[in-house]
Amino acid sequence: MHILVTNDDGVQAPGLLALAQEMRKLGQVTVLAPDRNWSASGHVKTMDRPLRVREVKLADGTPALTSDGAPSDCVALALLGVVKEKIDLVVSGINPNANIGHDVTYSGTVTAAMEAVIAGVPGIAISLDSKPGHGELDYGPAARVAARIAARAMAERLPQGILLNVNVPQRADEELRGIQITRQGLRVYRDALDERRDPRGRPYYWIGGEWPTGIDEEGTDFGALQAGFISVTPLQLDLTAWSAIHALRSWSW
Ligand code: MN
């Protein structure tokens, strides 16, 4: 099995290194990840400038590829031929913060896995639900979870068009309570506008505010994490609101 490892935090992020090291136990690993942080960049396709790919080494000496494109660009580059050998699975992460509820539309970690699915390759996104104000993170437990889930997804053949969005509580291996298959829950965003003045008196803005929370509901990604479970949410790119189709068709257009 040949696994592409990418992320949205940049090729030198410690979460990617931990993930690549665990994935190597499952098969051949190629790393192609952005050269800088693209967190909360959403699903990007760079079309207005050329993309460069260069060779780097990870902190443990592993050869890797990096590009100046977004996470989804990195996946596209790899699958379109920058990486010559056929890729069987794309794994993205490990993001240092959870990607749950509506986060998935912002997340570079998740949209990298979406790009894989668009190209017909299974995709898995892995995020660590770290506590606010955490120090240095131990990605070991989440990396081992990622390997377990990747092995299972390949053995069971993840259906076409489906990616897995995995979120792991920040706990030691033995304190993780197992896997729950979940649906997207609801984030509660607490964004607030911070308006300031530059030295010339012109306004500029930061979208700031408090860290988001969520609605603690059983069966959801947020609910699983709150209870100490690993959350595995199958996602699809068909965003059609099926519940509204019938009503809209009945409107007199
Ligand atoms: Mn990130």
C-alpha cells in the first residue's frame, strides 16, 4: 500500500511527522505537504500562479516533498503525477485542533482528504482535540489511532466518494474510550470583530473572539469527544439539502 501524507499546518509540523511515522508501518509513505500554515484555508484550487514542488527533509531525516500550494493543491499535484507511483490512500493531519461540525468547511486538513475523494482515492483526515492553552502536544496516541483506522478502512474498502473525518481526544492511549461512528454536530462559534486603527487612522479588522464550543449531543462528533471517545464521521461532498428539495419543487417558480 502506498500512502500520501499531507496536512494544512506545513510540512514541518510535528503532527505530520507523527502521522508519517505510524503510516510507514502500513506501507510505503510519500509526504507532499504545504511549505507554510494553511489552517482554515478551506478547499482551494490554485489557478492563477504556478506551483513549485521541492524536496525537504522531516525532523527525523525522512525525505519529503513540499509545495507553495494549499493542502488540496498538494493532493492534486501528487495524484496528477508529481508522485509517479500509484497512491492508494491519502491521510491528512494530524491537525492540532479538532475539526468538527461546520469546521469541516474551513479546514485545510479535511479539504485535503476531500480532494483525494474527488480524484477517486480514499481520504482520511485526522485531528487532535487539544485543550485550549495546551503546551507541547503528544501526537503519539492520535497517530496510532490513525494507523488503526487507515488499516481498517482499507481492509473493509471505504466506499467511493466517502472520506473519514477522525477526531481524537487529547488523552493517553489507555484513556481513549474507543471509536464512535458519528454525524456532524453543531459548533457554537463565538467570533467577534476586533476593529483597530492603523497609524494613519484607517480601520483594520481581526476576526477574533473566544474559542468555539459546541452542542453536546449524543451521536455527534462533538458529543463523542466530550465523552472521551474517538469520533469517526463519514463525510460526502454532496451537500444537497435533500430535506428542502420537495418543498422547493412545490414553489411556483
Ligand atoms: Mn491546521
